[in-house]
Amino acid sequence: MSACLLLSLTACATKPIIRTRTVTVDVPVYVSLPDYLATPVQAPSASHIATNGDLADYALQCKARLKAANGKLSAIRQAQPDGSH
């Protein structure tokens, strides 16, 4: 027990070395986005599908909504500062 006490007291005997230096830290820049880019793109309603023509129309609506959602993502990427996307 006295050996542990002796070791703990000798650890405090030396004065710590303190060095001061300037460090540069990169901070992310957040760009506020227009509200329309943050609203979800709704899926079209599938409740009206009764024929193959309705199904084809539904598929075209899905494709158009996907294109709109991808357009929003592209606009968000373009709104970010250079190098952050």
C-alpha cells in the first residue's frame, strides 16, 4: 500500500509541460434551403387503377414524381458551397 502511495506522489512531483499553439479547424457551412426543397414528393394514388391503361398512367405518374424528387436532390446539392457535395 505504501508503494502505491509513493508512486502516486512522485507522479505529481514533475511540472507538466504546457505548449500553446494555434490550430485551424474547418467548420461546415450550412446553407438554408427554400421550403419547397424540403417538402416530400407524394406518391400518386393507386386506388383508381382498374384497367391496364390506368396502370400505365400510374406508372407514368410514378416516373414523373421520381424525376421531381431527383430534381429536388440535385437542387439541394447545387445550393451547397463548393467542395461539400
